[in-house]
Amino acid sequence: MDLTLLIAAFGGGLFAAAIGGVPSFIFTGLTVVAAILAGDFGAPAIGIVSFGSWFSPCIAFAGAVAAAGYAKKIGKLEVGGDIITPLAGLKDASVLLVGGIFGIIGYLLNFTIGTLIGANVFGSAAWTDTVALSVVISAILVRLLFTNSGLTGKTPAGVTRHYLPQGSDMIFTLVIGAGFGILVGGIVAAFGNMALAGSEEAAYIFSQMGGFAFGIAAFGLIFACMGLPFYGCHHIVLPAASTAIVVFSGTLSPLAAIIAAAITGVLGALIGEFAGLTFNSYADSHIDPPACTIWVLQLINFSVLPLILPSIM
């Protein structure tokens, strides 16, 4: 554990609470893309800035989620699941302090899930997306500590609650999941082909395509903050790109990579909708559907798919 980064995580959670959860996440995406494009020069920034104490979602975004839930509890915020509004505007130091405390909690969760449990139980710190799983656990703590709505919210009497999209919404979900999966699968395969032809630069981008796709999708949420109906899709493109990388590396087949990414894209879209309708309907805080989706699918990509792929081929 890096004590310096642990201390800095308090500031990361507080900073994100001040500027808003989604704005801080946008900076996560921006810094990831910039660092990847910078190559060796940008590599340290990924671990310290993008997924470190400044903008790591388990520290920054999770801290802002906690601050919003607390602000609702004390009557300073109308909607406890508000992850866009910069909470500095509330002029309440306690709200920001809660963000800082949950920044530290997020750092400790990620360290525990990855370095301690992952390395000692699963044999790898990267057994799943530990940042995403830490975001989910932190949000569950917020739900239980600061709200009375329960883990899955309180459905009003007489209301029929759905846990998956219905009718045309379901068709839309399937189409967008498959389409986005095909996109990133094709991009991964294209870089993979260039790498096979001898391009070291393409090999580097190929290896980083999960983070690159995530960064683009995360930065795109700036349009949502502008009030535009931007479709948040990092829970689709990140796992789909990861699937494509694993499958292409194991098969050298662009078609196999694209098909596999499309399947993961559909699963990502469906799980994301299920998590959103399950945890954020009739509730007073935010449990992040993309984070729920990412840790589940990355568990498959990192720990299951590499084991079963050789037996399938």
C-alpha cells in the first residue's frame, strides 16, 4: 500500500464531490486517452492520476456518490442520486468531507480486492476490474448508511416494476449493445492485424484498446452534462474490447474477435439495464449500473475466458 496515495485519496474524493461525480469521471476518460496516446511518457499517469488518487472511479466518482447521498440525507440536496451537480455549490464542508472519507474507503477497497484478495486467493490482482467492484461496494455502503430505501429501493404500492427493458426499448438495447460491440471488436482486430504484420505501435494500441475505448466513452459523458441524450456506454465498449483482445490473441481471427465482442456488448447492455432498474428505481442514492456490469464481465474476460478458450478452439 502506498501511504502517499492513500492520503491523497482523501483529496481525490473531496475534489470529485466538489466538481460532481460525472464531471470527475469525464476527467478519468480524458486522462486515460491522453496517457495511452503518450505511450511510455504517459504510463505513470494512468496508475497515479487516471486510476489513482485523483480520478480513479473508486476514489473520485465513489466519493462524489457518497457526498450526494449524504447531502440528500441532511436535506441539502433534493435528489440523492444526483451524480452530475458540483456539490461545492451547497457550501457545506461536511458534504465535501464525506466525499474525502469515501475516497479513502475506495482506495482501501481496491487495495483489498486486488492486492490482498486477488493476489492471495485468485493468484492475480487483475482477476476482475477491481476498481469497478470497489465502486459498487462503496455505493452499497452509501445506500445502507445514508438512505432508508433499502438495497433495491422501495417500489410504490400498485406499481409494476420491470427489471429489463420492455418492447422497443429491449430491441434498442440489443441493437446498441451488438453494434457497439462490433465496432470495438473490429477496431481491436484491425490493430491486431497490424501488430501481426510487424507494427510495434499497433501492438501497443492493441494491448491498450480496453482502456482506450473506456476513455472515449467516459469522456463522451461531457455531452450528458450538457443536457444531450448521450448514451453512456463504457460498460459496453470496455468489456467488449477486452473480450476481443483475449479472443484475437487466442485465435488470430478477426471474425471471431468481432463476434465475441458483439456478444459481450449485448450482455453489457442487458446487465447495465438490469442493474439500473434493480438498484436505482425508487431509491435515494446511486449504485452505478456500468460498474456493476463491468466487474461481472471483466471477471469473465480476465479469469474465465482465458481458461476456456483453448478448449473451445
